[in-house]
Amino acid sequence: MSTKLKTSYSTVLEASLEDAERFWSEAAKDLHWTRPWDKVLDDSDAPYYRWFTGGELNTCYNALDLHVDEGNGDRTALIYDSAVTQSHQTFSYVELRDVVARFAGVLAARGVGKGDRVIVYMPMVPEAVIAMLACARLGAVHSVVFGGFAANELAVRLDDATPKAIVSASCGIEPGRVVEYKPLLDEAIGLADHKPDFCIVLQRPQAEAPMTAGRDFDWSKEAAEAVPHECVPVQATDPLYILYTSGTTGQPKGVIRDNGGHAVALKWTMKNIYDVDPDETFWAASDVGWVVGHSYIVYAPLLAGNATVLYEGKPVGTPDPGAFWRVISEHRVSVLFTAPTAFRAIKKEDPVGDYIGRYDISSLRYLFLAGERTDPDTLHWAEDKLNVPVIDHWWQTETGWPIAANCAGIELLPIKEGSSSMPVPGWDLLVLDEAGEPVPSGEIGTLAVKLPLPPGTFPTLWNARQRHFDSYLSRFPGYYNTSDAGIIDADGYVYVMARTDDIINVAGHRLSTGAMEEVLADHPDVAECAVTGIADDLKGQAPLGFLVLNAGCDRPVGEICAEVVGMVRERIGPVAAFKQALVVQRLPKTRSGKVLRGTMRAIADGEEWKMPATIDDPAILDEITAVLAGIGLPRGQ
Ligand code: COA
Ligand code: AMP
């Protein structure tokens, strides 16, 4: 039996849960407010809680101007390192503030103001960060759409967010190919019912985009003529951004982040979780299109006065598996944050770590991993090769910052493989059974957080309050349902095991199998379909489609499978990484008609599985097993 010691971590956790208002109001003193809040926690509309109601501030002011006003304007704010164009650019806080103020002037001159939405559809260039912060400066609400999504996905977001403007670029650069963004942007605007008033396009030399007269304006020309704009104070509870993420259907969920609680919580995390001090360099190797990019490339490091790295490239192939070590050594990175899949990619190409020895990475103090569970092989390889603590931590687009982590800045706890450590202060995390009762330690159930959620999470979904309630609050009244199954052990360590819904995680990217099924079902020869996520050595999971064809269809199955693969790429985007579909006679179902996706996944992964008691025809599983064996699944058998 283990004995729990009273540690400083547990003291901070207790303080945060016993008197959350006191805890977070202390943290809020670290920010500049133009009007103090009336209430720290407003529970008048529970279970919808709001933080710092009545307070006014500007997030951009706190991320940039405050540091300049405090005399730290010469410190490095943003380091753009592009492995794909082999170029670098560094901005001090004063320089970044000036370009952001100027771009805010561009948007304002064309009519963007407080509360207006602006879609940012850009590759990993400094202008993406500048556009986000310029929106924050004006009190406008940005919605960044990841570049790997197709035009149709962008159109869906356009119709939901109804933006006044879109900020984009002529192209992104993927290894070996230039991805032209402008045709995708034009197609999306054509598809959507809602049309933006105008677009600002950054022309990159790799592909100049033709402009639509009267609608599209050139970033450089506009910025050259702009008048810098001051920060506009907003309510703490006003939205800062909307970030769309996969739900269980093709309609993505627009997660709203507000200004006040977000700035308070994120600034707090930089020292307490990541243990970085102002002026140190923090690198989240992700993309601004994902939540990690919003929180830990842009807002948190800038709020905390760090230098943040914006890396345009991959862990491997740009040009080799030494890319990460080069960036760490050139920019003296103290803390690296990425997804385990990036390390699996590096390990695959450089298993002994030859490339690591070619660079001086002595500045590195921690590696943080998230997005998917860190598998023990990757954990030990990284620990062994980097000789720093390797910390798995767990969070979601909805939460905006980690639910469970090893809070290195409070107290570095022993690392247990497979675990994302302990609940972060602010999070009252439990494991619940089907009836909503807490389970004994060590038993699996749904990971749920007792309400209210801490500041910096999400008040609700854009245009979808009922969906918010149905997805997160209704299953276990009084709790936030994370839709992750997991265990908390006797020492309080959290193990996140699997999603309880139809979400899969491919290369750290969150995808909806339901959205892929909607695309497959649109193929004229497909009668029924199912998509499941199967284990993948590199990407963690990969989607696999099962198709039942219409009776009488005599077209070659190979052709149909290739067509559906093309359709997913065309409609959702290359990021879905949907590469394989199989034709089966029937899908396994329960007697009530529910497709047994979990059983198909277990067979494909070679896991032990039980014949579901409610299956309508057990023989179907023999066929599925045989079809999977035909493509070499499960592997190694
Ligand atoms: N614009 C256009 N296309 C994009 C894109 C973008 N911004 N990002 C990815 N894609 C494309 C890729 O080119 C690829 O296309 P392909 O099928 O033609 O090869 C496809 O989308 C899948 O991309 P990805 O899943 O990134 O696979 P990859 O093989 O290019 O790279 C890894 C694999 C592991 C190296 C890469 O996924 C990685 O570095 N992951 C880090 C994880 C991460 O950043 N997670 C975010 C949360 S922390
Ligand atoms: P996203 O919203 O893209 O950040 O994805 C969130 C989901 O990714 C979570 O609900 C988990 O299923 C998974 N996830 C993120 N981090 C971890 C982790 N450290 N361990 C296990 N799963 C994780």
C-alpha cells in the first residue's frame, strides 16, 4: 500500500480546490486590467460558470504592450524558424507590438471592430501570429483554420462563424510540395452561404496568388499604409477566439475561449507547469491551427514574457531527423512541447540518436508531450537520448490547458510510464462509473471534472449552447464529461486510456470518424459504411474504412476504395490521412442496429475481444477477420 506524502504539489492543488476564487484572483493580479472584476466566479447561470465578470482587459496588451511598458521591449518575443524555406526572422516585444498594431489598423480601417469574427487560414508564418494578436487588440474574435483542411471544411466554418474578414496567404509549404491556399480559399467562399466583406492575402514568393478585385487586398501594401491601432479594452467574458474541433458528426464544434480567464490561467501555467522564466525560450512544435498552437505558441509564452518559436517544418525530412536538435541549439530552447508522434518519427529515422550528438542541446531542461498517450518506448527513448525529464500531459481543445500534468514549476513528481501524472491545480478530476458514482482507485471509468471548470477553459460552443450541454454536461450532472476513459491509481496518477466517443487521434491531430463516414456514405456505390481508428506505429492511430456496396454493384472494389480515399482528401483534407478502405458484405451490428466499431478495431489491432452479447449475427465477425487478414491485420500474426 502506498502512503501519500504531503507535498507542495498537493498543497497547491488543495488550495486551488478549497478556495478557487482566492486562488485565481491571486493569479489574476499578474495581469493588467483596465477595470477590476466584480465577481471572480459568477455562478448565477450554473452549470454555465463565468470567471472575472465585470472585469475589463485586453489580451494583446498583456501579451505585448505590457512587457514594453515594463521596460522589456528589447527581449525576444517571436522566433520564426522555417526549415522549409531555410529562413529565420526574430521579433523583439516592441517590434512585434508595432507590426501587430499596424495590422490591427489594417483590419480596423476596413471595418473590423469589437466582436466581429475574422477567419485566419494561414501556414506557419509570423503573419498568422500577427493576425491573431491584431484581432485580440481590436476585441475582434479570431478563428484559425488549420491549413491541412480542405475547402469544404473551411466553408463549414465560414457559415458558422460568419466572419467579416478572412486573412490568408498565397501558399503553405509541405515537404516536396507547395500547397496553394488561394484556390482553396476561393472555393470555400464559393461553397459557403456567408461571404466575408474582404480578404487580406499574404503573398509568398513560392506561389503568387491572383487576387479578386474589390474583395482581396495585399497584406504588404495594406500594412505599409496602415495607421497603428491601440488596444481596445474588452470584458473578461468577451470571446477572444473560436477554435473549431472535431465532434462526432461532420459539423465541427466551435470552442469559445474568453479573454480574462484565458489570460489568467495561461500565464499561470508557464511557470507552474512548464517551469519557464520570462526571457527563456519556449517551443511548442505544433501548428497555430490547433489548440496547442493557440495556447503555447502564441498566448501563454507571450503573456509570460518568453521567447516563443514558430517552426515551419517537420521533425523529419526538413531536411533530416536532426531538425528539432538544430532548432533547440540555435535558439537555446529551454522547454520543448510536442506530440509523441513527432518523436516516433525521429526515432524511426535515427534510432540511435546520431543526429542529437551533432548539436549542443544543453539549454533543454524539459520535454513535454501531449495530444495522445506517450507510449513507454517513446518515453524511455526520449529520456535516454535527451537526459531531461520527459513529461506526458493530458488536455483537450475544450480545456485550453492541461488537466493532468507533472507540474515541474511546483514540484517535479516521479514519472510513471503510461501516466499523464496528476491533476493540475484547478482541476477536480474523478473517475465515474456508468451511474455517475466515483470508482475506487485503479478502476477504469469516465474521466470527469467537477464543475466549475477552472478559468481559461470554455464557457460554451459557438452557436450551439444545447450541443454543449448535451455533449459535456448532461451525462453526469455537476461534472464536465471529458469523453476520455481512464484510471486514477492509488497515488493519484492519471492514466488516459481511450476516447469514449467516435474521435480518433492521428499524428496528434483530432479527427472525427463520423465526419469521414458522412463522406464515404456519399459515394454512389456505398450502401453502408463504418470508420474506425486502428493502431499505427508512427501516427498512433490511422483511420480504416469498411464499405458495404449497393446490391448489384459490379464495379471493381479497388476502384471504389480509391475513390472514397480521394473523396475524404478532397472534402476533409489531407490531414485526415485516410488512406485505406475495405469492402465487406455486411457490418457487424447489435440487434438495435448500432455498428460494432470497437469490435472491428479490436480485431484489427489483435486485441482480445469478447463476442458482444447483443450482436445480431456473430458470423459477420468471421468475415471481418478474414478481410482484415487479407491486408495483414492484425500485424505480426
Ligand atoms: N497544409 C497542407 N497540408 C498539410 C498540412 C498543412 N498545414 N499539414 C499536414 N498536411 C498534409 C501533409 O502534407 C500530409 O499529406 P500527404 O498525405 O500528401 O503526405 C497529410 O496532411 C498528413 O499530414 P501529417 O499527419 O502531418 O503526416 P506527415 O506524414 O506529413 O507527418 C509527422 C507525420 C508525425 C511527422 C507529423 O504529423 C508531425 O510532425 N506531427 C507532430 C504532431 C503535431 O504537431 N501535433 C499537434 C498537436 S501537439
Ligand atoms: P485535442 O482536442 O486535439 O487536443 O485532443 C484531445 C484528446 O486527445 C483527448 O480527449 C485525449 O483523447 C487525447 N489526448 C491528449 N493528450 C493526451 C495524453 N497525454 N494522453 C492520452 N490522451 C491524450
